[in-house]
Amino acid sequence: ELHLVQDHVATFVSADGRKARLVVESRWSCRVTPGRDGRVGICPVPASGMPLDEAAMRFFESAATSFEVRRAILDRSTGNRLSGCWLDSMVANSFDRSTSEAVGSYLHAWANTDISSRIEGMEVPVHVIVGQHDAAINEALARRTWLRFYPHASLEVMLNAGHYPMHETPVALATCTERFLRSSSGTSPHPR
């Protein structure tokens, strides 16, 4: 699990040395960053995992080496509505920046690992952001899992986004993330 966190964690420390903020597109962030004011999950797989049937698992496993399968997954997870040029660019970038072994390992981690018993009931404030057009990590799933696991969780549906709001709606994502982190730490939600 730790290598997944090391692959995804981005740490931001303010110039005056205040607490670091961690924003991670991963379900692991909430349990590996204790002591922070709040956490944001961006289209996060729930702590209970997302088990796949045998055919779906084979399909997703083939994405480790197949451009076409990665593209189909990306297209579906963004609502089958975005430019083919953008899809091709995202998939090419994915192949350039990840190994097939990493893609396969990450699949099994998010699909088959259930850590919900270790985090259920944690008192940390968590803000879950899901994309309006995400076919799998959607509002209904977040309500059944994240909002149940974390009693102080909140949920926001990012309009005009699928599973990749950091690419599809970056300014809106940054704004709602900053608003939550500021409110969870008691600072002004809109500094100028």
C-alpha cells in the first residue's frame, strides 16, 4: 500500500510553515495523513474496494498493455463525451508515465483491497468530489461508502466532469478543494 501512496501524494507546505495539505486522487490518503485538518478525495475508490467480476477483471487487466482498452476505460469513465484527440493524448501520456506492472498492481489494489474496517467511523473531515459523468465513482457510490465510513464527510458533484476533474474542470476543482481545506481549518474560504 505504501508504494501507492508514494506514487500519488503531493505535499504542499505554505511559506509561513503552517500545516501541510495533502491532496491525493486515492483512497489511501485518508488513512495515511493523520493529524491534518481535512482531506479531499477526488473521484476516490472507496475503502471497501470495487470488486469486479471475472470478465471485467480480465478487461481491466488488459489495459496494462492495450492502448485501445485504456482509451475505452477513459472514455467510459468520462461519460463518452470528450474529444478523441484528448482521449488519445491522455492514454499516450499514461503509457509514457507508467509501467504495465504498476497499472496491473494498482488495479488489484483498488479492486480487491478492503480496508473499510480500519477506517470506518474516523472523525476526520473528508470532502469527497465525484464527477457528474463518472460511470463508476459516482454520487450514489460515494453516499453508500464514503459518507457512511466517515461521519464528518461531505460530498460535492463536480459538474461537467467525469473521473478526471483535474483535467476536465481544473479551476472548479481547485476552487472547491481550496474552499473545503480553508473551511476545515477555520480560515477564510476566499482569500484575495
